[in-house]
Amino acid sequence: MSMLRKLNGPQTMGNSRAFWAGFVAMLAIALLYPAVSDPYDVGNVAYLLIFTLTALGLSLMWGYTGMFSFGQTAFFGVAGYSYGVISINLAASGAMTLLCLLGAIAVAALFALLLGYFLIYGRVSGVFFGIVTFATTLALAAFFGQTAGPEWAIGQARFNGFNGMIGMPPLELPWSGDVIVLEGNALYYFVLGLLLVIYLGLRVLVNSRFGNVLVAIREDPLRTELLGYDVRKYQLVAFVIGSSLAALSGGLYTAWGQFIPPASMGLPAAAMPIIWVAFSGRQDLTATMVGTFLLLLMFQTITVYSQQYALILMGFLLLLTVLLVPSGFVYGIARSLSLIGRRDKPGPEPVLRAGAEGPSS
Amino acid sequence: MFAEAFSIAFQFADVFAFLILAAAGLAIIFGMMGIINMAHGEFITCGIYVTVIAVQHGVPLPLAQALGAVSAGLVGIALERTIIRHLYHRPLDSILATWGISLMVTQGMLIVLGSSWQGIGTPLGSFKVGDYTFSAYRLVLFGAAVGVLAGLYLIFMRTGYGVMARATMQNAAMAKALGVRTERMYAISFGLGAALAGLCGALYAPTMTLIPTMGITFIIESFVTVVVGGANVLLGTAPAGILLAIVRTALNAWYGQIAGQIGLLITVIIVIRILPEGVSGWLSRRER
Amino acid sequence: MTAILQTRALGKHFGGLSAVSDVNLEVAAGEIHCLIGPNGAGKSTLFKLVAGTYAPSDGEVLFRGENVTRRKTYERVERGMSVKLQVPSVFRELPVAQNLEVALQRKSSGRALEREKQRLLEFLQLQDDADRPAGILSHGQQQWLEIGMAVALEPALLLLDEPTAGMSPFETERTGEMIKRLNAEGMTMLVVEHDMTFVRQIAQRITVLHLGRVFAQGGIDAIIADPRVEEIYLGKGHGH
């Protein structure tokens, strides 16, 4: 019960009854959506929802804790390839595929722990944190890009270089003596359920004592340490959680398309999570989730005509966000319309928020 | 024996040149303003394309390369005046802004220029030492890298701009109080950084196949060199280049290109674990 | 009286420059101990050595009988120190009440935390500002809020670095009253201060630093009566 009380709090927008009524209504629409649409479209929406997990992870790290990870795609890709390697070698099916997904996330989380340890305990912060995580994802993309030869394989799983790894099984869920292959509607409900649990879980997390410390670190790491908190430990935990959400995205994506290419870690892919989250409003989970979904939907619609134009638009939106609404469009609109009640009185618009970190020293 | 030694030295010089030329422009902008120019690769691309187009119109290569550097510099100044200058008090946002611009430019060029172009071929031919063949142009690149470092040293130590720039790097508010027009310093520095990126592209233009996304070839190397070098271009970039070139040459020789790249990254992560402010931060602390 | 904090031959030099050397300081349980001295005497450096934001070059720091010389700041805080730095640092975008929560949640939770929070807000006279972002408080109020956060940890020793810096005379006086009230409730404090009026208001014992060394140490009356102390404050001192 006390856990549920933490769903609302100062770290999240939308704490009013009206918000939750709207939330339930949206959820109901989401649940009914497959009934009024064809499985192809439903599968597509599932695909969009998969990416919002990456965005939520970035919001936790960047918006709440103040760490600029430009490398979400690294963990996305590592988990994707790991899912391939594990599931192909085990010739997994049924519930085993879900264990493979967990294993893939564990590999990526371990990688995040290692990278995060070196960066955070090396007191790398600000801009440098962004650069190193960014260089990491680009280097991984370059690495997997040149694994075309047959010698590049782990057991039965070939990396296939630029073309990417293929042939991994889709996720399968045991269900009353039978197995359901997670694609189309089934995948949609599976991803929707995951997203719901993770969104609510993150709300509880950021409004808990732990979340209090995270935002305190974002505001002033030294002050937080003076209150007796081991700041670096909290940062590392937040980094691993945020990166693991990208890993979950990557694993689901790979199982969804039975395919993972190195391009998923390179440019322009690496810029996307930053754009989604910056545009939406990094300091709020709800804004991030809603904004990311809308952007992805728009991007996918335009990509059908021209991927280049879609990407130009994304770049333009990022520039526009920075120049006009640094706190993010969805967040800004939600606050200025006061559509969603906030427990605390609104303060001045945090125009300087993004710059408060200062140049890296 | 001599041939082997020469071959190793040659490869080292080649990698060193690449790191220095790729990083110099980025390092100046970072050192001066504390921002990372995510559109760095696009300035390099600009230098490449201007050079190639000029050569294809009959301009001699060295002149075309100068043209490439200058035009990238002008684009840089234009960008600084229109967008970047509004964001100096928000370094992270300036990074995001340059990232947005980078994305728009790359994709825009894909639309306008198509996916690949005819290159212009590497000039100067090759020479032989023992049984090994070497490209003479690679020596020019090494000379250019050393020249860029020497040029930067002269600019920062011997010119009025350099004195004021170093003052601004040390303490922008103080420099401003002493009458340095910091805004102009920033514009010039951004232009200089962009021009050096353009020069990098111009110099490597004859060695590459042309695609609009080729700026990315330089990105990892330039970023890691700047991170290892730290905020001071004069103090940090050259030692960082030497350190990383040694690592990379060794790994390239034993395990191939990609191991070299990953090795660079691991070196960086270890270096910042030990020296959070990079080589220049460490050196200047030792002086104190 | 037992010493809650002791430094033994504590020293810090930056390169060739010696900021603090051979300082033996003793803070007894229950007292308000002021650290005074002219500009550049090494007060702030000594303060940071005690708080753990600087590592000493020589000597050691003992806190509640334990050698904490190699302990990080947060570890010293865990052991009962609490620190307020000179420049007010509050969590500017978080509401005032949440600023206190971040500190209070180390010791309590639930209803007890709420009660403590109300009590502190009242003590700091910030009840009306509880839901406003801390960044829009006045400078003096931010100083108080930070003192409140430090107090919320229920420390055995409260370290205050120039708590009245930038305050109006009225605010300074109120701060003095706060400090005395906390002391009356049993809190031990080490206060770095240069404002002698304020020191007279609160101090019980005083250590005078000059050129990085302990120049004089004693009760408030003895120190004020000491002509040498006056000398160094008026700039006539020539060290040793």
C-alpha cells in the first residue's frame, strides 16, 4: 500500500485523480486497440512501444540523475546480439526464449556496470560522460560492422557484419499447456504489459527515498554527499537500471524482427533516444513516454515516404527544442496548460536547467 | 631490419597524423568554450566535398584544399553567429543543438548529393623502402599534422588573439572585465575549429571514397583524442595523440583495424579513470 | 568534558605553499567552538580537512575517538558529522520541504519524518515557503535551509563555514539565536567565522588561526582580552 502511494509525488507530473482517470481511459483504449485494427498495424505499434522503454531509461539517467548517456543504443545492441547468440546456440523455444531474453539483458547490464564503474568512479561527468558513452556505441557499431567473415561467430550464431545477425527465434510464452508465439497481437499485449509495469515501477522508484536522492544528485552532487550519501553508488545504480531498460528494448526488438544489425548502434540511431527524450521532457517519465511514442509514430509515418526527410525533421525538432523549450515540448505544454495537477505549486520555468551542469572540467 | 623499423614508424606517423588532424578543430572549440561540437564530422565532410568539387573544376589540389578549409571555417562562423552564441551559458544544450544540425546536414547531403561520388585519387605515388611500399602522400599528412600543432602553438603563444584566447580559457569573466571581447573570441575560435575540421577533410579527401556520411570515420578518433587530451589544446592534444597512436599502431599491427579502434576506446576509459581531467589537466596540475 | 573532535598535527600544503600546518584542535562535546582569524589564515582549508573534502598532507583527524583521516566525506557524515559549506548550496529546483526530506530520510520515515519536517520548517521560519523551489528563497533563507538540512541529520558535531556570510545584520542576529538554541538542546558546533560581533554572540571557546597555525586558543573572554589577537586583526601582526 505504501508502495502504491509512491506512484504520486513531487518527481512526477500527473498526480491528480483526473490524471489517473485519463490514464485508465488511455489504457482501456490501448487494450481494445487490437480489436479494431489489423494484426500488422498492431505489431507495428508494439514495435513503437518497445522503443519507449529505451526512452524511459534515458529519462531516469539524464532527466532525474543528471547523467548524459549518449550510449543507450550500445546496450540496446549488446542485448540484441546477446539474445541472438544465446537463443541460436540453445536452439531455444517456449519459455526458454524468455530466459534467453533475461540472459541478454544480464549481459548488457553487466557491460553497463563495468562501463559505469569506470566512468562514475573516475568522476567523469557532464559532457565527457556523453562523449565516452557515445564513442562506445559508435565503436561497437564499427566492430560488429566488420564481422562479415565466417570466422566471426559464437557457436552457431554468425554475426554477418554489416547485414546483421539473423535467425534467432521469436519469444514464446507458455500458456495453459500450449505455447503462444509472441508476434502480432500477442506481442502487443506482452509489450504493453511490460511497459505498464515498468512505467508504474519507475514512478514508484523516483518518488521513493531513492528517487529523492537521485534528483538531489542532479541538483547538487556535493550537497548530496554532505548529507551522507555515497553519490557514486546511486549514480551507478541509476546508470545500470537505465541501461538495462535499453537492453530490454534491444532484446525485444531483436526477437520481434528476428534480426539485429550493427546500424542499431551507429549513427543516426544513437541520436534518436536523445531526441525523443529531449523533445518530450527528460525530467518527467510521463512526458517522456507520451512524447517518445508520438515522435516514433510520426517518424514511422514519414519514413515510408523518405527516411532522409524523417531524420532531417528529427534533427530540426532537436534544434527547435533546445532553442525554444529546453525543458521539452510535451513537458512544457503539459505544465503551461496545467492539464495535469501538480502537488507542488509551479515554480519558475527551469530555463537554465540544462545549463546548470556547466562545462565539464 | 631498417625496413621493418621504418614501416612501424611510418604506421605510427600515419595514425598520429589522423588523430591530430581529426581532433585539432574539436579540441579548440572544446578548450575555448567547453562545448563538444557534434557537427564536427559535418565540417570535415564540408572540407572533403569542397576540395573534391574544386579539383574536379580544375583547381590545383593544394589550392582546393585551402578552399575546403576556408569554406568550413566560414560555415562555422555563420553557425556560431546564428545559433551557438545563444547557448554558451548552456553547454549541454549547445551540444544537442550541434547534434541536431549534424543530423540535418548529413541527411540533407544524402538527398542533394546522392549516396556516393567519384573520388579524386591519391597524389604523389609511392616509394619503396626495402620490400615495403609506402604512399608518399601519407608523409605529407604527417607533415601537415605537425604543421597544425606548430601553427596552433604560434597562434596561441605569439599572436594577440592567442594571448586573449588563453586568458579567456583560464577565466572568461576575468578576461571580459579586462576588456577582452569574449564574444568575438568565441566566434573566431569556433571558426578556427571548423576550419581545422575542414582542413582535416580536405587533406584526407584524396584518400577516400566519397559518401555524405563519411564524417563519422573521424568521429571516434577525434572524440577520444580530445577526452584523453583534456581541455588544453596546447598541452594535451599532442601527448594524447602520441599515446593513442602507440596503442593503436600496436593493436593494428597485431589484431587489425577494428581492434585498434576498440583498443583506443578502452585506453580512453582507463585514462580518464586515472586522469579525470585528461593529460592537460594532469600536466598543468603537476606544474602547480 | 570529552573531546568529540581532535586534530593532531594536521597540515595541508598545495605544492610548495603551506595553507595549514601543525594544527592541534580540540572540540569538546556540547560547546560552540569558533575558528577565527584574518583572511588567508587557513580557516577554510582547516574546515575542509575536518569535513573531508580535502585530504591532509600531514597529521590526522579523530572524530568520536575514531581516526577518520582517510574517510570520505559521506563516511564522516554517516559517523555523525554534518557540514554546511560557505556558499549556500541547496537543491534549487526542489521544493523547500523536499530539500529537508532528502536529509531527514536518513534518520526517519513516515509520520515521524513528517513531524520532524514541520518542526524544522517552523524552526527555520520557512513554513510558508515549504512548497516553493528552494532556488527562489532569499540568500539568508537559503543559508537557514541549509543549516536545517545539516541539523536534520541529528549530528553529533555540526560544522558551519561562515553561516552568516552575505546576511543582513538582522538575519545575522537571528542566525545567532538559532545556533544558540540548537546548542542549548545539546548540539556541538565548530563554526568558522570572521565577523567578531557574531563570534561574541555565540562563541564559548575560540581558536585563532594565523598564517596557517594556531595562534591562540581559549575561552571567549581571554581571547578578546588578548592584545595580540587584536593586533593580527588590525594587520599589525608579523607572524612568528
